[in-house]
Amino acid sequence: MGSRFSRDSRHRRNDPLAEAVRRIAIGRSRRAVPSPHGDVDARLAALEREVSEVRTRVNALFFTVIAAALGDLVARAVLA
């Protein structure tokens, strides 16, 4: 049973998007201002916006790396 928990914790550490969502959710739950039950929709909408922002940044980084690799490939082809 102990190995199951360690496997789950390893999986969580390897998923940066899930970790970011978890940090946002935990950070908001620790605030001193109590949130009424009706505020769940607003919290969920804010969380979805922040997850969308994280995905946008990850995609931007991915395309930047791809563009750099293509630029390097073109430069090597031209100079060769």
C-alpha cells in the first residue's frame, strides 16, 4: 500500500499542469476570506482562466523551441 502512495506522488510531480492547478487551488483555499457556497462557480471560472493561461504559455514555449530548431536546420542547410 505504501508503494501505491509513492507511485501516485511521483506521478503528480511529473505533471506540471496538474501541479500548477493544485497550487492555485490550495492557495485559494488557504485565504482568510471565507467563500460562500455560491462562489464555487466564480472560483471554477477563475481556475479555468488560469489553467488556460498556463496552457498558452506552455504552447508558446513549445512553438518557440520548434521555431529555433527549424531555424537551426535551415541555417545548417544553407551553410552546408
